[in-house]
Amino acid sequence: MKNSPKILVTGGGGQLGQELERELSNEHLIVLARNQLDITDCEAVDLAVKTHQPDFIINAGAFTAVDGCESEPDLAYAANAIGPARLVQAAERYRARVVQISTDYVFDGTLSRPYRETDKTNPFSEYGRTKEAGERAMRPEDLIVRTSWLCGAHGKNLLKTIVSLASQGTPMKFVEDQIGHPSFTSDVASTIHDLVLKEANGIFHVTNQGIVSWYEFVKEILKALGKPTDLVTAIKTEELIPRRAALRPANSVLDNLALREAGLPELPDFRDSLPQVLGEIV
Ligand SMILES: NC(=O)c1ccc[n+]([C@@H]2O[C@H](COP(=O)([O-])OP(=O)(O)OC[C@H]3O[C@@H](n4cnc5c(N)ncnc54)[C@H](OP(=O)(O)O)[C@@H]3O)[C@@H](O)[C@H]2O)c1
């Protein structure tokens, strides 16, 4: 491996894609947003990989609207399964390795302990099923990074919604019966960088530490903003109005076992990173 690998990021306009652009700015980097490269376009993908000859292709592109995937399963399958397969085809031809970003939604969330990388997947939403198909398109030498509850300084996300609602003193309701690890794009991008430099392959769970429900997460955000935490009320998933089209896993907690086994540091507790991330937003 060269000292500085050449890295192509696809889906570069999304919240993780923009963060990867910042994190990898000292590397030999090409970042292509969807309007520059549609990963479902076979010829365009071939041309991009042929032209740039990257060592690694990090795919941050996906159809991430979980409920939208239920109503548009073909579009979801194209972006989340066919796109990654096209990247692998081109990577095979031009000798690159693919880093595919995946999700806790590949699991059904019924396990009573955190999910390990080796646990059996069983998605029950279109989003989860199409993302699982994207994982299956990878070769043994490729890297799958599963993360969860992703948010950060870029793009639309829960943090920005809470900042806006809290500033207006708007009461909110969040579920207390879905738990997971909130993960910040800055911390996740930094670990993806480490994994690429280490030439890691296989599946890695990459999340911040700290297990909370969505309700508890919002309380932590309000606390960090110095706002009253009673702005948020806990509800059950069945009380959500309107009901969501896609089922969510009740247990989204991903054990970062592979990171520990590779001797890489775990990501910080989300509460430790929260003030810095909020500082970029507010
Ligand atoms: N957000 C989460 O909570 C979460 C949790 C776990 C895992 N993940 C995974 O993390 C990765 C990054 O997610 P994110 O939160 O950064 O999502 P995001 O902000 O929605 O960004 C996804 C990007 O992919 C682009 N895209 C969609 N279809 C494409 C295509 N055919 N070709 C090229 N680009 C395409 C989108 O462009 P347009 O906006 O123009 O459509 C968007 O810029 C995804 O793989 C996602 O599945 C996300």
C-alpha cells in the first residue's frame, strides 16, 4: 500500500459524505456527489473508477429515507443494492477495494444483547433488506462499516430538528422503547479513516458508545443545549402519530467487537462528543 492511498468517496453530498470529505482532506481524495456520479449508472461508475484509479472507494451514497423505501422499494433496491454491486464490479476491474456503509437495520432488533458483527441478519424493512443486499454484494477483501442513529454537522438530521424545536420551546414526543447508540458523523468518519489506513476488511460495527432510547437521547441533547428537559415526553412506538410505514428495530445496539479485536480504540461516548457537534450546528 502507498503511504497515502487514493480514495474515491461516492454519495459525497450526504451527511457522512461531507464529513468524510473533511476527515480525509489530507489524503489523495476525490469526492463525487450524486449529481456527479449516480452509483446505479453502470457506465458512469466504470468511467469514474477507470479515470481516478482509486485504491479505495468509500460508498456513502444510499436511499436513506426509511419510510420512503417502503413506498419506493425499486428505487431503494437500485441505490442500496445495485449501486454497491456496480462499485464492486468496477473495483474488481480496476483493482480497488470498496468500503460499504451499512446499518443496524439489517437486524430485527429482537436480541436481548448488543448485536455482534457475526450475528445473523434478519431485516424486516425494505431499507434493511436493500442495505443487507448491498452488504452481500461485497467481496471478502472489501470492508462493511455498520453504523447507527447517524447525525452531525452536515445535512438534515435529528440534532438540527431538536435545536430548532428547542429554540422555539416546542414540546416534543419521542419513543422510549427503541434503544441504540447515537453516532456522530465526525467520530464515525475518523474511524473509517483508521480502518482504511489499516486496510481492514470484513464487517465492523462503528458507533459512538452510550446506550439510550430516542427519548433519552433527546433529553441529553436538551441538557447540552441548556434547555428544559421536560420539553420532551416519552411515548411508546404504538403511540406514534402518524404511524411509521417501516418497522424499526427495538434493539439497535451494535457491539463494536471487531474494532476491539483489531486493537482500534472505540469511539467516545456520544455525551462526550455532543457539545462539540452541537457547537458546529448552533
Ligand atoms: N442516517 C442514519 O441514521 C444512518 C444510520 C445507519 C447507517 N446509515 C448509512 O450511512 C450511510 C450514509 O448515510 P447519511 O446519513 O449520510 O445519508 P444521507 O445524508 O441521506 O446521504 C446519502 C447520500 O446518498 C446520495 N445518493 C442517493 N442515491 C444515490 C445514487 N444512486 N448515487 C449516488 N448517490 C446517491 C444522496 O443524494 P440525494 O440526497 O441527492 O438523494 C445523499 O447525498 C448510508 O449508507 C446509510 O445507509 C445511516
